[in-house]
Amino acid sequence: MIQTSKIKYRGEDRLKLEFAYNDFIINKIKHIEGAVWSQTLRAWHIPFTAEALGEFKKLFPDIVVPHPAGSEPMSGSEELTKATNEPPVPPPSAMPLPEGKIAAKADPQNVTQHNGISIEISPKQITVKMPKNDTDIQFIRTFKYVRWNSNKFCWTIPNYGKNIDLLKNYFVQRITNIKTIIALPPNLTLSYAVTEVITDLPLLDEANNDEIATFKQWMEHKRYSESTIKTYTQAITTFLRFIKPKRSTEATNDDMVRFVHQYMLPKKLSQSYQNQAVNAAKLFFRTVQGSKFITEQIDRPRPEHKLPNVLSKEDVAAILQASQNLKHRTMLSLIYACGLRRGELLNLKPENVDAKRHLLIPKLSDSHPEGHLSR
């Protein structure tokens, strides 16, 4: 649906085109000579001339547009026509809503057919909940790294650049709620002695144990593996013991930094353990009511890059010659020369060996129709 109206733009008669974001329509309009996108009007407009209107008519035959020579002058807000028999819908204001404000209840004639857009803004992510609408979905998909969350039935968009402004300017009065979770702090200040080491941790009280039991039950409901449940439960238990006498609702991101410097590093715990503690905290503090913890700002440890241990030619020769058994030496030589796995070697049969061409023929497997290639 395209809504058209005659306007005065910089002293020139123009035809203003208003429609929900649609790549197909935009590409068509771009073929009209003199078509311009106005950031101020938040709409496309074309010259109000016989030539431009004729091109518009060819591209959109369902929309009846009067010839300028045979029509009376119209005011800047007068609507010409629409492609449907729906009552006229005046264009909504292009001014974005202030954050945290809820749009006033509008008259049904002043809103589009689909309304009830809810936007939640976090430091790193924008969550959009909206009724299903193919046109709106096409617009949402234009954002880079957009994702559909099937669990919460919402769209998630990275919070960077002008993404939030683009959403506000597109949905305008259809937005019923904008919620900002929390703003990023200007700087992370650490108010503790780095040299302090904490090794003896107090026991948890009954309230903490109840929280951990609830967290464990939630992970079981989500069908996490037993090993993951055990690891995350132990990690969050250690962290809650570390921050005592603080309650879980009083924990902050600084406490996680202290946990790394004053507990993990002195005990020489691995990067893998630190990463597991971060994962456990992210899950746990999402369920804690009134938590001051900002899960999006927890930094993970830098991935560990280990150099492989490469054997020299002399070492390889010594290994191959170490066995005096001809069969064992042959097996070791095949594994090394062909890069075979243990199972591939054990499954070799005489028919897999092409002695004339010095090749190993791949063995076909029922589970893998293409077979396993033994090199």
C-alpha cells in the first residue's frame, strides 16, 4: 500500500509517497526520474509533472494519480488516492519517541494496521517484539547480525551505530513501549587491592543454597547435560562463597574481576575454568531478581593458543625402529605415512590395499555413504 499526497518541497510541487519499508517498491521508485528520498520528511517524493506521474503510473498501475494539468491545486496535506478501499490514514509523526516513554493512546485513524511494538534496549543488544507482519520482517532483516529468538519470540539486533534511531523512525507511533535496561558505565573502576589473595571461603547460607537449587532445576528443565550442570553449579557456588557476606542481588561485575585476580590466578586455575565461571554467572544472574550484575559486560579470557609439539625426523625414525615386531612396525609406519586413525588402521582388510598402485582404497560405511578415505 502506497499513500500519496501533493506537497510543496523547496518551492516545487512534488508527489509524496508513503509506505512501509519495502525493497521491491524502493527499487521501482528509483527508476523514476527526479525521485528523491527526504530525510526530513522520512519519505520518497517525485516531481508532480505529467512525465513523472506517467512513469509512476506504469510502475504502479493500481494507484490512480490525477494529471496535474487536470486537477485543482491541493494543500500540502491533502491525500490524493490509495491502492485500497481502506479509509485514509494520515502519516504518523516522524519524531522518535524519547527513551523510556510510552506512546500516548492514539486514535485508530492515526495508526497503522499493526501496532504494539515493544523495544528493549540493553548496552549491547536491542530486543524488538512485534506482531507478525511480512513487511516489518523485511525491514528488520535489513539490520546486520539480526537474529530471531525462538524462545522469547522476539528479534535481537546489535546496539551500535544508528540502529535504535532507525527502529524509532520506522515504527514511530506504533511503538507502545521503550525500555532501557541499564546504561554502560563510563569507566570500570576497580576498588580493591590486586595483591590481596583470598583462599578460605565461607560456607553458604540457606538462602544461597535455595538459589543454587533453583538454578540447577532451571538447567535441568533446559536439558543441559549432567556434566554442564555439575560444572556450572560448582562454579557459581564458589563465586557466591567468594563474595560473602554480599548477597547475590548485591553482586556486581567488579566482584567477578576480583574473583579472577584474588582467587583464580593465585590458585593457578585454568582459562577453561574461568570461561566456565563466566558462563555460569551469565546464566545464573539472568534469573536473579533485582541483580546489579550486567551479564553483557563480563569479559571472557583471551583464547589460549598452544604451539603443537612437532617431532623431528630423527624422533620419528627412532619411534618406528623401536619395535622389533614386524607387524607392529608396519602398523606404526602406516599410521604415520597415511595419517590414519587407530580405528581406521584396525579396520583395514587385504581388499583395501592396492599393492600395484601403492594406495589404500577407502572403505564404504553404512553410516557414511561416501566412505572413510584412508590416506
